[in-house]
Amino acid sequence: MGVLDVVPAGVLTGDNVRKLFEYAKEHQFAIPAINVTSSSVANAVLEAARDVKSPIIIQVSQGGAAYFAGKGLANDKQQASITGAIAAAHHVRLVAKSYGVPVVMHSDHCAQKLLPWFDGMLKADEEYFAQHQEPLFSSHMLDLSEEPKEENIETCAKYFKRMAPLGLWLEMEIGITGGEEDGVDNTDVDNAKLYTQPEDIWEVYSALSKISPNFSIAAAFGNVHGVYKPGNVKLHPELLNKHQVHAEQKLGKKKPLFLVFHGGSGSTKDEIKTAVQNGVVKMNVDTDTQFAYLAGIRDFVQNKAGYLQTQVGNPEGADKPNKKYYDPRVWVREGEKTLSTRVKEACTDLGNVDRL
């Protein structure tokens, strides 16, 4: 039995999202979540998932969503980020079934100051639900980890009560992910905040499980965005087992938590394996895939430099046309191919291969 015996191809919502994550946890694999900034990036991610026969998570950050809509749009009220996120969700919905893989369409980190973005996406979900009896997105993330714990949990519960009837999954973060990404800078954060305690996780579980079972927790275990050295910060994915055990003792159920691994780029394969063994079902991969997308385009431009200086005239002759080299479908495609290869690597690291 594979994933497609449990959930359909295309964008998943409601209980199908939970069924996918339950299947992943039971079969000891996790699904990479790839940030996309354009339809080109999204298509390359879907292509990789199709090729390795696996489910995939596609997500947009607040900044990435604004770029998806276009840098020429104003974003003073999060309008570009809202529009771009909606556009990305519609695009993925339209093409995902053609790739034949289950897809979780997700929005990434939403801090307190970005809640108007969250509100805009949720409004779009409600409007889509009114027409289709399911939300536009599969899931959303609230990252209120920089706020006091009580406020974090209270705000998440408030939004979750609005999300649950629509069949939306909630991902929340407790404990801070270090480093810097997409305008969020936690490079100087107190190290103690980079390691979430089991009691904190249980407080989250207790509050959210009363509303719906469809939620996951991004617990900090020294995670850092980016691939640079995090100073004296060290990843401890083995700590995730303590969260599971603590919850097991309360509930009498094996590995009851759905956990998320943030700051996955640059992690060792052993760290990833340990995290998956301890109930991680989703790992964010952004920095590495950004570089992979660049690499294909960079290498093409460097290797074909003599063909990219003018529209006519190249090393083969002064009258030779260069359109087949500067056509965006050629050089952008090279970035798509190297990105797709990196996504396949992430799937392999997470055991997410031949799962359909």
C-alpha cells in the first residue's frame, strides 16, 4: 500500500492532510517543504516529486508570496503578499493533479507583525470554501515564537477555531529558530530559547487538540536558518523524543505529536534521520534549493557567455543568431533542473522516495 491508496493526487485538505502525515510517521519518512517564489520554482518542485514518486509540500513565505505577485506591487498592507500567496495556491491547485502527486499547499512563517497577511489568506480560504466545500490552501503556519508563550498559544487557538471548520491544518512554532531568513533575523537570540521544553509542547497540545487533531508543532532543538555556522548553537534532534515520550505518558498513545523540522538546509543526514525517527513529518528546505536554482542558471550563463552578449553574433560566426540561448525557456529551465535535483536529494534524505 502506498500514499495514493490513502489520499488522492493533487492539493490535499482536511483529514487527508492528517492521513498523509500519519502515513509518513507510521512508515518513518518525512516530506520536504520547499519555498517557492514563482510558477517556475513550483513546477520544478512538482516535477521532482513526480520523478521520485512521492508526496511534496509547497510553501510560500510572506516575502516569497509578494515576489510571486510581482515586485512592482505595493505591499504596505500585505496586499502583494496576500495576492501572491493566493496566486501560488491557485497555480499549484491547477497543475498538481497533472503531476500525479499529493501536495500540501502551505504558507510559511507568519509572525505577529504579519498577521494581516494571514488574515488575507484565511479570507481567501473562507471564500473558496463557500464555493468548493474545502479551503484554498492545505495549511498555514503561525510563528508567534517571539511572543510570550501564553500569548503564542492563545493566539494560535483563536485562529485554529476559525480554521478547523474549513479543514485547514495549523502549524505553530514554539521556541525560536535561529539565523536569518526572509527578513526575520534571530542571529542574536538567547540560546536557551533555541531549545523547546517538553512541558511547553504539552501545553500546546492540550490547547489545540481540544479544537481539532489537525495541527503540527515546530519545536526548536537548536535549529538555524541558512547553512552558515551557527556559532555555539548545536542541533539536538534527539530532544524531540523527549517531547513524544512526555506526551505518550499523558495520552497512552505512541508518538502522538506531529513535529516539524525548521532550518533543515545544511543539516547532516544523521541529524535528519534522528529527527524523522522522533516523529518529524515535515522538514523545511529553502536555502539549499535557492542556491540550486541559481547554480543551473549560473553555469549556463558562464558556459554560454559567448552566445549571450548580443542577439546576433557568437563564437560560431558574426551572423549567427543567439535566440535559442537567451530564450528564458532555455536558461530558466537550467535552474529548474538543478533545483529539481536538489529536491530529489531532500526527498531521499527524508526517506520520501517511491512512496506513491
